[in-house]
Amino acid sequence: MAEQDKGMFGFDKNPSNILPKKYTLNSKIKFKCHPGVSCFTACCGNINIILTPFDILRLRKYLNLPAAEFLLRFTTPMFIEKTDMPGVKIHLDENGRCPFVTEAGCTIYPERPSACRYYPVGMANFHEGGEEGIDSERFFFLVKESHCKGHEEDKEWTIREWREDQGVDLCDEMNREWLEIVMRRKSFGFQASLSEQAKKMFFMVSTDLDKFREFIFTSSFLDIYEIGQETLDKIKEDDIALLRFSYKYLASSLFGTKDLKIRDEKIKAKAAELNEKRSHKESEAVEIYEELKAERDRMAAELKEKNK
């Protein structure tokens, strides 16, 4: 990301704003944001509001806009932090404010992005030893920025109650597989880069489900992948089913997971193509070797003739 001051979901990466304490679902916090606090909507400016695929789907449905129009009017392209994966963030207005915020509050509040729902409670997952199959340790942390007066309110919640009130659990469920793909890409670092075609595909699938659906049913997609009829019927009409399917496609196409099955005849055809290329390369290598050998023999003969 070009911006250096904010993280994936807009949180300031300065650790001084994160309280050095692990919270559980039953831990209690005091926090309340409402029009009566002096900083109301202050956190809605000068911030990167990164949108997940689920965020985009919810927002454009709420605004009754096609994905392409929503992206054009309300987002700015960017690269997801520490990756070469293209994504989008909310396009701030000329004053550096979220375009959906007014003095009265958020105009898209029922379908607000994940970043807005998480604040000020963050969540972290750690896998011991990085081994698959081991349950991750999940804990929570509190972001406490100096300008935020919500922490001075008397409203007390458990972390569990706060998350339920903000609708975070649904966001976690719908964002999890996509974030796992992003984190997996991050683990490779910048020494391995995605092809331009892979970047375009990731962007299209992550931001525009309408185009992805069209791609599935009008391209050679179904000639390559073996998709059951029940799944096809669901993704043709159900956007949530299509969203979940898109995560499987991205994992399969980017990392070679077994989430989607390539048709056997395509695998055989690809193997034959690779074998043909390998045979061609081997023949080409033999030809080059013979040419070099002939040239070496010619030069040796010339040198011998000169030394007579």
C-alpha cells in the first residue's frame, strides 16, 4: 500500500494505540459511540477503509448499484498491505472524509464495512508452530486512540456482547476464507510475484461478482473445471453462494489447492502439451549442442592448418 500509517482494516499501526493486554470474549470493556460524544464521526476521516468482497456485495446491494458503478463512484484502487494483490478502499471526499458520513452519522450504517464494525476491538489469531490441524489461539485487543472519547462513556460490554451488537461474527465468517488467501500470499513475500493475468483475475473476482458470474457461464470455465449441477444452480442465482465459491476458485487458481477439480481430459491435454514442449526443448538443445560441436571442430581444424 502506498499509505504507511494504517493497517488492513484502517487501524493505526502505532502500537502505542493498542493496549498491551489480551482480551477474551468474556472480558469487559467500556465504550460507546453516539452523537453525544464530542468526537462523533471523527474516526471517519483520514483513514483507509479497505473493502473485502463481502463488504462490496453488501454495500452495492444496499445502494442498489451494479458492482461496476459502485466501484467507479465510491472506491479507489490500491494494493493490499504487503502484497501485490490489487483491491479497493473507500474513496474519501475532498476533505478526507468518508463520502457516506454526514453530521448526523453514517448513511450506510446497517451495511457499513467490516473495518468500521471492528473498531475499537481487534482480533488476532496465532497457530502454534504454524502447523495445520492445531486450533489457533484467538484473542482480542483494544485500540485506544487519544481523539476517541467513546472510551470515557459508562456503557460496559463484554467483548462477546460488543461483537454481537456490531455484527462482527457474520463479517468474520464471510471474510475468513478471503483473508486466508491474502495472508497466504503475504507469507510468500515479494520475492515471488503474481503474473499480471493473476492480478487481474484476483481483482475481478474480489470486487465484481457480476463479472465473475458472467465469466463462469460464458467463458471456457466450465470446460476446464468440473462443477456439480447443484453448485451451478446455486451460484447462478445466489450471490452469497457465489461469494463462497469465488474463494475456492481463488485458492485453487492461485495456490493449486484441491477446492476445485480440473477435468481429467484437460489435465491429460496439458500433460501432453508439456511433454511436447519438453521434447521440442530437448531436440532444440541437441541441435544447439551439435552446432557448437561443429563450430569447435571447425575452429580446431583452422588452428591446425595455421600451425603447419
